[in-house]
Amino acid sequence: MTDVLIIGGGMAGLTAGMYVRRAGFSAVVFEKMFAGGQAATTYEVENYPGFPEPVAGPELMGRVLEQTQRFGLEINYDEVTGMDLTGPVKKIETTKGTWEGRAVIIATGARPRKLAVDGEERLTGQGVSYCATCDGAFFKGKKVAVVGGGNTAVEDALYLSNLGCDVHLIHRRDQLRAIQSLGDRAKEDDQITFHWNTIVTAINGEQKVARLQLEDTVTGDTSALDVEGVFIGIGIEPANELLHEKVTLTEYGQVLTDFDLATDVVGVYAAGDIRYKSIRQIVASAADGAIAGTSAIRYLMEGPCQIPQDN
């Protein structure tokens, strides 16, 4: 029997676990891939408090992971396959067995959204990627495309440019959605070519990516762009497969929570990008983890007044 079972090892899940352990309760984090989540795949973080200079995502999350180990947080690298959240004892099914806990924090996060065009699935891992910092080194000095106009896409374009790539940034609109500082850097980069008002309609190639089929959203004209790789950064969608009919979700598939990040199931909380909220940033996920962890502690102690109000 574990006090708090935490599903997801990104910033929200790790922070929640750290707060629970620091309060003297037992906690286990379940992570099917690697601790750190999306933040660990981010090329550069320049707006996280306490870091005057930009810090690489893997370095930031490596420090967080090291900090959790100081508090003795247990991380189980196993995939959660099912859950029973009813009753006072919650059950989490994994590929290796069943865990029981008194409270659950859902921090499953989100995954990259796909283009849903011909060739994308077939060539994923063969030139189609959703993580420039993970796969960019394989394309050093090559001609590549980045699809999207938000922060992720522009960060990927800058990262690939730094690797000496000939980068083609494809965006369906006529201006970027990324913050101005990132957009200005990209526009000043001679190795980045912009394709405005353009969408990808297909990804071609036999064993690996060879070209993209493009369409102008204004004129309807079509064209082809020969590339060796394409990095898709068009947003994220909640990782909620296990949550349907378990907790209430919004029409967008995110978990609905109250002020204390409690779901509509007693003893179950949600934190990070899986939760319905207005901002998705690493610092916001850390805050979510702190709130969810503290709320779970209050639930276990059966009264908020018993929680010490220190930092």
C-alpha cells in the first residue's frame, strides 16, 4: 500500500512526488519512457526562474530528478495499463503488476499532435520526427523541414540551424504564433527559409523521407519540397487514453479540476498538461505538481489545517 500513486514523470509528476515525500508520505511515480517528460526534450529554456542564462531542457530536468532522489522518491519505469479509482483504495494496473494507493495524482501530460497526412505514420522514425532535440543530430548539415509556427516549431528550427541544417519552416498562416524573441531570432537566421500560408498534404519516400507535397492555402497552388527529414511541431494533445469514464474530461479531452486540482473522484488529483488550464509552461507544471501534491497530503491527513505552511 502506497500513500500516493503518481502517473507520469514529467515536471508536474516529479514535483508532486517531491512534495509528498518531503511531507513524510510514501509515493511512487510511474513513467513508461524517461523521467522529465516533454521538458527533457526541449532544446533551450530561457524563462524558468532561477536560471539567468538559458538552460537546456535535459539539464533542467536532470537537476529536478536528482532533487527528487534526495527525498527518496521512487520512480517505476513501467507502463500503466489500467486503473480503478473508485473507493478509498485506488488500484493502478501496470505491465508488471498491480499497485494500491490511498490517493492518485494524474500527470500523464500531452503528446505531439500529428498532421494526419499520407506517409506520416509509415515514415515515422524514418525521417518523420516530433522531437528535434531527440533526433536532430541524425540530420546534421542536411536539408530538413519544420512544420508549425508556435514556440516548439521555431525552437526546433533554431536548434536544427545550429546543427548546420538547411531549414525550411512551413506554416499555415502568414505570421508566427511563437513569442517575438524566438520569431525575431528565426527571421534573422540565414539558414531558415519561411514558407508562409502553406500546408503539408503528403510525405513521400520509400524507405525514408524524400519530399513533401505542399499546398498554398491562399492560391491553392501545389508544389514539392525535397527534404531528408521533417520535424512536426503543431501542438500537443492530452494523453488521456486511460482516463475516459474514470474522471470528468472537457470537450478537449483534458481533466477538469477544481481550485485544489482535485478531480470529481475523491482522492484523485490532476497536474500538468493533462489538466484543463490556460497556460502550458514548465513553470506552470511545477506549480501544478506542488498544489496537487499538497492537496493529496491534506486528503491523507483528513484536514487542511494540519498541513504545515512552510516553504
